[in-house]
Amino acid sequence: MKTAEELTELFRSSGRKVTAQRQCIFRVLQGDGTHPSAEAVHAVVSREMETISLKTVYQTLYDLAELGEIASLDVGTGMTRFDPNVDDRHHHLVCRRCGSVRDLVAAFPELRIPEGADLGFEVGSAEIVFRGLCPECRAPVPGDRAGMRSSPRTSSTSTSTSTSTR
Amino acid sequence: MKTAEELTELFRSSGRKVTAQRQCIFRVLQGDGTHPSAEAVHAVVSREMETISLKTVYQTLYDLAELGEIASLDVGTGMTRFDPNVDDRHHHLVCRRCGSVRDLVAAFPELRIPEGADLGFEVGSAEIVFRGLCPECRAPVPGDRAGMRSSPRTSSTSTSTSTSTR
DNA sequence: TTGTTTTTCAACAATGATTGTTGACAACGG
DNA sequence: CCGTTGTCAACAATCATTGTTGAAAAACAA
Ligand SMILES: [Mn+2]
Ligand SMILES: [Mn+2]
Ligand SMILES: [Zn+2]
Ligand SMILES: [Zn+2]
């Protein structure tokens, strides 16, 4: 993903308007490796711009995805996740407890489909999701209720660094 | 997935009741390789039992999944898909046009994560989704609308080889 | 079989995530 | 500055899925 300034330029040159809300979203996404959901982005942006609507966040994320500056992912956590990292070829680690998503930067060149097994599909891409437990969910500290609650769906919580639930 | 008779027995022995609706669902799932959604199952079952509710279908699918007789799958088509094939180790081909899902029966044993790349995750499983075009969507016959009825609603955009499954 | 207890079913309503609509308002080009 | 065009935020609507509940059916005992 480009810098906020470059994105401003890109939006203008692609016939889109640039607003304070959008630039704020650009900034928030910069270097975010947590694969946030639209709501998570909205929560962060809201700290800076109280009145911004969730719809605006969705719209801007959609625009960024359309421009190829971010990717939208569905890894089964119930909400679409957005990934500013579109430069590295990578796959994902998904915590089945808290739903956190992290990059796994590694190529798997052996993903060749055996002859005749493709059932006539014209395969364009392959995505791997590794499921397991993130470091936080792996060793729950006794007496510590922060970090996660139950299902990946509900609750916002997220005290610890870099593992946001929503 | 077991036969309808075996499932009847299994349901009883696991403290569940067996109803005509459930047995009908058992039968419909038998040998269904299309990875139907709950609604798709409901549509088929409804031809035989007019009054069965979608909720009942969901409930029965959930029970079957809990018993490990079917798997529930989220491959980003907007609806949870159900897979009666839990015996073969396999991955999935997903049509990005019509959302159809087929089995790709092939083992990819070398999905070893490079040392240190796992970010502390305790990885338990890996799923591969191959995205592309199914035979029907690949060569659309003029005037033939079959196979095109449902467009994938929650599309994941993302041109490149990225990540996803759900 | 018959009665008693436990579950299920189907209608109805509610979620939660996402999208559609729209009037007021801001960005851009002149 | 001005008009045109596109955007924003509030509101309502969808869609898939889940919660609730009274009536009916299945399991269990006798
Ligand atoms: Mn990523
Ligand atoms: Mn399958
Ligand atoms: Zn976790
Ligand atoms: Zn297709």
C-alpha cells in the first residue's frame, strides 16, 4: 500500500475526491498488520474523527481495494478483513480462538494441481489459511480475562498489542 | 458421511431425536458433491417436504457437523457451505463467477511452515482454496443461462494470489 | 399399548454485517 | 467566486443466520 500522500494523488488522478475522512483512513491503514475489519478501522478512525460513519469507512476500503492498494479477505472470522500488504506474496495464520490474522510470508511453490484433478476448472490463484492458536490464546495467563472472550464474533476487548479481535 | 440408516442410529445413540425431516436431509446430503448451502439443501428437501423450515435445516446441518458427519466450510461465497465428504483429505476449487465448489482430492504434504515464520502460532490445520472458473463459467454457451444464477455476493476482489478461506 | 418426559418443529422476530438511498455539503476546474 | 460533480452521514433495507416459543412428536417406562 502506498503512503497517504501517494494515495491522495492516486485518488485524485483516478477521478475520486479526497476528504479528510479518507486521508485519516489512509493513515490508519499505514503499516497496520492486524488485517482489521471495517469496524476495527472505524473504531480507530473514530478516535480522531468522532462523526465519521461506518458507511464511509466501508466505501473508502472498497475504493482502496478497487485500486488494488489493499486486499479484502474472508478468512472465516465473520467479517471481511482488509490487508494493506499487497506487495508481499504471503498467506495467513488465523487464530481459531480470537480471530486474529497475521501474515505468513512464505512461498509454497509446490501448489501444483495434479493432472486431471482440476475437474475442468481454470485455476487462477491459490490461498492457504493456516488455522491454530495465536501466542496470546495459546498460553492464557491465569486470572487474566483481557484479550479475548469467547467467539470471534462478539466482544471488542483487545487489550494486548497487535491482536485485535474485531 | 454415513448412510441415512447409520445416521439415524447415530442420532439416537447420541441422545438426539430422529424425525422425518432429518432423515430427508440425511438422504439429500448422501453423495452430494456440490457443497450445498443451507438454502440449497432446503430447496431440495422442500420438493419432498413442502413445509419444512429453513431453521430446521440449519439445525440439522449443525448437528451433523457437531457429530463430525459433515464439515461446514466458508470459502468466501457469502454462505456457509456443507460438505458430506469428511473421509477424503481434500481441498477445494471455487468458481469466482458462480460460486460453485468442487473437491480437489490431492494431498499437499509439503505445507510445512518455514522455521520462525509462524509468529508463535500453534498451527493445527491448513486449508487451500483454489480460485478460478468452473467449466460452465469458463465457456459460456450463448443463450445458455445455466450455472450463472447466483453471483458470489461477498466477493473478495483481490486480483493476486493472496489469502482466504472461511 | 398408554401415559409421561423430553426434544423437536415451524412460525415469528431479532441479530450482525453489509449495502442502498438521499439531501446537505465539500472538492475541483474554470 | 461559481457551478458542477462527487462525497458524507443519517437512515433504512438486505441477507444469512440465530433466538424464542407453543404445539406436536419421539423416547422411555410401565
Ligand atoms: Mn496479509
Ligand atoms: Mn469438499
Ligand atoms: Zn488468538
Ligand atoms: Zn462457475
